[in-house]
Amino acid sequence: MDSSSLRLDGKRILITGVSRPLGIGATLAKRFVEAGAVVAVHGFSGYDMTVGCNNSAASNGTENVAKQLADSGLNVVIITPSDFAEKGTATKAVEEAVQKLGGLDGMVLNHCYGTILEIGEWTEENLDPHFSVNIRACMLMIQAFVKQADITKENAITLFTSGQANGPMTNEMPYCAAKEAVSNLCRQAMADLGKRNIRINCINPGPNDTGYYPGDTSRWCTPNDAADLALFLHSGYAKCITGQIIASDKGEGFGGSFVL
């Protein structure tokens, strides 16, 4: 099956983590719009600027991505940039998307927060963003999505995890703990969301060449590989698939912080 046959015509989708042209979020937005979806994008360039992202970060990254899509003849709606570490921002992002698109049929929650922290360096201040951005925001956004969902229609949510379950990542344990919580959220939410005609799945895209890592990425997957899977999960082809954590990682295992 060619991915060009995956159509999402008229589907209203919120995609988060859209802030860098080379990132998975930007690729997701492009591919979903090309497949016929109406897409709202959310990003927070402040995080990119803080961690560096190998010169791919920009202070107005989400706006840059939207402009690139517009210049290609595609159209997306921008949700007000915000830091999901701050209380209230995650729910507001969904509410704004609902208002601008007239409702939502799906979400792809691709945002993340991760820093290099080894035991001995942990503080409440540097631990909290890992959990507020990676898991609290997802839970609150799912709740806001459920509130507005039309249960007479097919709805889908895709989360993003990482390769943390494949082995130790000792300098990224806060990130790994939060991402494992995302995987468990997918499994736990499946039954309740299923009653509401909402499917939920989780992608582990593994190491991706997104301009984040300056080393050898020749064996890594690309953002288009993750987008292929996300498109499938939001299409009618995946109507019986829910509660799954699906690896699309070329057998490389670890995702680390390179998946956004």
C-alpha cells in the first residue's frame, strides 16, 4: 500500500511539537495537510532555543514552519505558542484548536521535554518539567479532547514515546520515566476512550535525523517514516488498532531525545 492512498479528507487534527523545519512535528503537519486533513499546529520554540537543537532552532520556529507550508500551497492554523510546563496551557491549546477548526477529530501529541541529567543532579526544579510537559500535558489534552469529541464519528489520538524500554539511558532517567508514563497512559486510556469511539496509540519512532544530533545518523529513520505510521493510525485502515505502542525504529532501539 502506497502512503499516498492514505486519505484524511476533512479530518480536523491538532499536532504538537511543531517548531523546527527538520523535526517530526513539521513533517507530520506537512503530510497530514497533503492527505487532506485540516491541521492546527502548536509549538514552543523557547525549548528549542534552550537545548540548542544543533542550529535548527529559531525563536519563531512554528511560524517559520507554517510559512514554509503556505509557500508550498498548503495551509495550517497556528495555535498560540505556549510552554506546557505552565499550568493551564495544555488545555487552552486544545480549546483554541477546537475554536479555530470548529472541533477536533484527532490529535498527534508529538511534544516532549528532555535534558541530560544524571543521579546527583536531580532537583525539583529540573525534574518537574519532564513530567508536566511529557505526561501531565498529554493527560489534560486527552481530557479536553474527550469533552468536545463527536462519539458518532471515528476519532484518533496518537502519542509519542521513545526507546526507553529497550535498555538503560542513565543520563536521561527523568525523560525516560516520563516517556514510560506516556506508554502506560496509552494502555490505560484505551478502554475508556474506546467507549467514546476514540482510538489511542503510541509511536516509538526511534532515533530520527531531525537536525538535533551532530553525529552519524546514517542508520536512523527519518521524520517521514514516523509520519507514514501516524497517517496510517489516523486512517480507516487502522480502525481496529488501539492501545498499542508501535516501534518504527529500524531495529535501532533507543529514541533518546532525538525524536521531536
